[in-house]
Amino acid sequence: MSGKFITFEGIDGAGKSSHVEWFAERLRQRGVIVNVTREPGGTDLGEKLRDLLLNQEMHLETETLLMFAARREHLARLIEPALKRGEWVVCDRFTDATFAYQGGGRGLDRGKLQQLEHWVHGHLQPDLTLLFDLPLEIARERIALASRVLDRFEQERADFHERVRQIYLDRAKHHSSRIQIIDAQCSIDEIRVKLDKSIASL
């Protein structure tokens, strides 16, 4: 099997991260070598940038440039080499998140995001993106119940997260051959049946 690049997306509280490792394990059961990673992060440098991005206030354009800087390092050090070896990469967030959070949530001009996307990985898009969608009020309830310190994105107001969700849904509509919407209100078992079907289609 040739290498595939799978990404998981969704607003904070949608529960996507709890399914990433399960999804990867199902692939391994099919004999696939899988690399599980995340953004921002995935490399030593990327994890240092992640800490800054999640916890340090900064100018919006600085935030966006750091996101793409971490992504370029991630692509060069992990994603592209793995795909060239015929391995699969399962990544918790990728560029769709930047369009949703920095574009939709914070209001950065989409043209600037498109330029950065073309520069950093114009040659590569995910083979499949699983978008975990959830009504905002349920997502906010889940975040409120989290027994940990929230990062600065999770602490944003409800209208920020609603804008993020709407951009995700808009991108799913315009990239329907790549982005599959998962109803995150379903039970874990129901979601995993759908994920199994997604695996079978690859």
C-alpha cells in the first residue's frame, strides 16, 4: 500500500483527539506502518512553537507565520519522509485548522493564508480529512468539564468558536472529495463504525 496522509479536524470539544490513536491502531491491524502526530508540533522545534502558540499572546500575523513555520518543519522532518517510505501519517490538525482558527476565528485575510499554504505545501494535501462536527453549545459544555488548564484558544468566547466551526463546514462543502464530516454527537461506537468505513474506502 502506498503512503497516505490522513488529518483529523474539528472545533475544541468535538472529541476528535480521542479517536486518533484508535484509528491508527485499526490501520496497523491492516498491516500499515502508521505515524501519529499533531499540529502545531510533531517535531522538537514544532513542540516548542506549540507551547508558544497555545500560551503566549502575540500578533495575529506572528501567530499565523509561526503555525506555518512549525508546519514546514513538520513536513520536512516527519510527514514527507514517512510518505516517501510508503508509510501512513495520521495528524491531529493541519492547514484546515489554520483557515478555521486564524482565518475564521481571528479574521485573517484568506488570501494571505492561501499564499502561505501554496508556499509551504502547495504540492501536498491530505488524502482524507475527518472533520468532527458538533453544535457549539455541546462542545462548550465539554470544554467546561475539562479537568485541566485551558489554552488560549480554548478560552476564547463562544462567537470565536462559532466562526471557527462555520469555516470548517464551509471548507467541507468546497472540498467534499477530501473532507468527510463526522457527527460528533454520535456515540463512540457509532463514530468508530463510520471511521472503519472511511478506512475501507482508502
